Amino acid sequence: MNWTTRALLGVALPILTIAVFIVLLAYSLTRLSEVERDMRIEATQNMLWVISRAHLASLQLSEAAATSTADYADQPELRLRYNVFLSRFSLLDDGPQRRRMEQLGFANALRDFRNVLPELAGLIGSPEIPDIERLHGLLAPYNAMLGQAANKAMVAEWDDLGNKLDISRDQLWHIIVSLAGIALAGAALFIHFLLAIREARRRTRLLNKEKAFSELLIGSSSEGIIAVDKERCCTVWNEAAERLFGVTVDKTIGHRLADVSGFFQIGRIEQAIGEALAGQSAALLDQPFFLPGQSDALYVDLRCFSLRDGERIVGSILLISDVTERRAAQRAIADHRDRLEQLVQERTQELDAALTRERATAELYRNFGTMVSHQFRTPLAIIDSALQRLMRRRNNLTPDEVLQRGSNARQAIERLTKLVESTLDSARLDAGQIEIRIQPCDLGQLVYDLCLRQSEQTPDRKIEVIPVEGHAAIAHCDPVHAENILTNLLSNAVKYSPLGTTIDVSVETKNCRVECAVSNQGALDRQDGPNVVFERYFRGTNAEGRPGIGIGLYIARTLARMQEGDVRIERGEDDRITFVLDLPCATTVTAKDEAPLSHSEPA
């Protein structure tokens, strides 16, 4: 049985015993009152006396009538007896006596006698001597009825008295039992009070032991333990608090904390103590604390709790721990952790870069194999077909046919060479082996030369160069790589524009930037976004049946960004597509930027 159950029983049993005591006492008092009421005899209920008085008055009236015949002078005595007789009859014929006579069975006799009262009154009130025989004749049935009523009333009263005695005897036994219960309840209460006194003494001894043990714990605790009352006056100040604050206990007990140390005058400390006095616990960690005459701060953890007496808050207890060494150790650990995290981050970045290069190399090999199997097959088939025809018809071919076959073979070899060079350029970009030599370059002259060369290679395509307005467009770039970028953009325009359409090329200077735009008729599929076309190995939905492996635009944008430029795509409202090469203008670049640059990885 736990403490809570014992406490409930200790309260419930006395209350139940007292309730039983009160109920039994009330029951006994009620029964005693009923017994007293039953034993009390009221005059109105004594029918035997009423009947006897009425019978006596009737007999006296008869005697007075007999006397009046002998001596007429006794007429007043007769009237007096008659009045007494009427009063006794009225008492018998009224109220509870009337009801009692009805219970005894004499209601008709009373009614009959009431009917002869007028005749009786006439006999008594006559001035002459009354008729004695008639008077006796009228009174005789009444007297006989009264005799019978007296007998029945006596028997009934004896029966009622016997019943009352039986009931009273039973009630007395009930009272005796109730008194025994009251005695038992009192004995139980007495025993319970004795046990309660014994338990209270035992708990007092335990409380004193716990108090002594608590004082021992408080005195030997390494934490500073301080207790205050509702007015924030100190009631407990242990040795650890003395060492921490440098204030002895005799200077703290009974004094306000704010007067003991300035530490308790800090706003957040006062607020924490106020919260504890309001019934809420509070904790403040790593609070700086300065001892008088010291410049180095100590750090403490402060925890505040409420002191309660039942439901009433009587004060607050403060637990203060010196965590200066722990804070220093945590700071050292945090610094070491930061250094380790920085080293790990740097090493992770190196490993990620190496892993990226490794994945790029592996991807290059996989794509290179795919490209060889698909893109290299066509030029090799052309070369093989031309050589087989030369071998089979070597004796029947004319010099023009031999020249035509050789030209086809050379074109196929040139196409194959370009594919290999594009793949190798992509590999060199990934490996960071592309060297950029920045210098001033006349981008307008470069565009003109490239367009002229492209017109010679594809005379069936019309390329229109829009001349540069004003001064020359001098870009700050690597001429070789700029030529490669423009060659790729121009060849793509020739490759993907419909026959009979014009390819427009323009160069202009805008906001210290040189822009070269290559525009051709055509359209991009909606799913081919403006940034997707610059991804490596990407080929649009309109590239089917056209040579290429999808790395030209990727290399062009990468080379442009390595020169602090960019390549972007623009869509015109007249179904034209424009690729723009954007490079810095030479007039905005300092001389130090003209030195050769070597990039380890693409932008």
C-alpha cells in the first residue's frame, strides 16, 4: 500500500466513523423523543375520565330531579345539574372525544340522545314539577350507553397502552443498539486518534532526520545553494555560496540578495527570481560574474525553483554552479571543431573536385564510345565506299571520277577529323588544359574573314555581313578561341537553316562590350529551352540526319566564359534564331589582363 492510499484511508476512515457516530446519535435521540411522546398522556385522550364524568353528571341530574319532586324549592339545583350535564355531554360529543366514541361504535347512540335533548330541556325548564318517570326514561338509555362506552374505552386504552409499551420496548432496544454503535464508533475514533498521534510523532522524527540530512547536503554541496523568502531576504546560504561570492553566512541571512552582491541586481537575474516566486522555474546558463577586484569573469549557471508549503509559495531556492572551466573547455573544443570542420570541408571539396573530374572523364569515355559507334560510322562508310569503287574500277575510271572519289573521301576524313578534334577539345576543357591568351582582337575583321571562308565552302548558302558602324570593334580575347566560337556558331546556322534563307552576321559595341550576332531562319522546339542547347552532348529534335555530337555549343559557351564573355540565344518575332557572342571591349581592360591565362577548370 503506497503513501497516497494510506493518506486517503487515514482521512476517509475518521470521516466515515464520525458520520456513523452522528447518524446513530440522531437515530437514538429520535427514538427517545418518540418514546417520551408515547408515554405522555393527554387529557383529551383520556376517554375513560370523560365518559365517567358524563355518566356522573347524568346520575346527579336524575338525583336532582327526584329531590325536586319532594321539595319544589330545589328547582335551581336541578337547573345547575342540568347545565353540568349538558357541558359533560358537549365535551363527549365534540372534538377527539366524538371521534373516539365513533371508533368505539356509539355514534348512533349519541345522535339518538341528541334528538331527545329538546324534550329533556322542556321537562327541566317547566315551572311545574317535572315528570320523574319520563326523565328517568330519557336518561336510562344514555346511562346504559355510557356504561358500555366506559367498558370499551377502558379495554381500548389498555390495548393501546400495551401496544405503546411493546413499541417503546422495541425502540429502547434500538436505542441500546445505537448507543452500542456510538460506543464502538467512539472507541474507533479514539484508537484512530491514538494511531494518528503515533504516526504524527513518527513523521516528526523522520522530518527532523530529513531536515538534518538536507542541512548536511546543503552544507556539503559543491553548488551554491541560496534560499530566499517572498521579500527576497536570504534564509539559506551554504559554504559553496560563501566560496563563490566571498561573503560569509552571517552577512547574508536576513538581508536582501540585492544588498549582498551586485550579481543579484542584474535585471535578468531579478527576473528569474521573480518567476520562481510566481511559481515558474527559470534557468540562466553561462552568466558572467565578476568578483570585486578581478578583471577576469567567472561564468555560472543559475537555476531558480519555487519553495512551496502545500499550494502556497513561501519563497525560492537558487542553485548556482561555477562553470568557468567547463566554458573554457567548451570554447577550446568548439575552436578545434571549427578547425576540423574547415579542414574536412577543404578536403571534401578537393575530393569532390577529383570525383567530378573522374566522373567527367568516365562520362567522356562512355560518350566517346557512343559517338564513335554512331557519328564516326558515316564518314568511315563513305571513305570505305570510295576506296572500294577505286579498287574495283581502277582500270575503267577517268581522272575526273578518280578526283571526285578522292574528294568525297577527303571530305569524309575532314569530317571525321573535326569530330575527333571536338571530342578532344571537350576533354581538354574538362582536364583544364586549354590555355587562354588574352589580347586585343579586331572582331569585325575576324567575322568578315570567317564569313568569306564559309561562303567559299558552302556557295549555295547566302551569308550577309552587316558592317560595323563607327570605329572598329576591338575585343579583349583570345583570337584563336574567338575564331573557334564564331566558326561553330556560323556552321550551326548553315547546318540548321532552311535552303534559300539568309544568314545574317553583325558586330557592334554596346556598353563597353563587343557583341557578334549570328542569325538564321529556323525555330527551336518548345522543349529545347535556351539553356538546354548549351549542355554537353545535347541535340535538338531538329538535328536528326545532320552530322554532329552535340558539344559545339557547350565548347563555345565554355571558351567564351573563360574569356570573361558569354554566348546566349535569342528568339526573334520573325521566326529567326540568333546566337550572340559577348566579349569585353579592349578599351576597358588594363594592361595586366593581357598576360597569358591558364584555366584549370571551365567556368
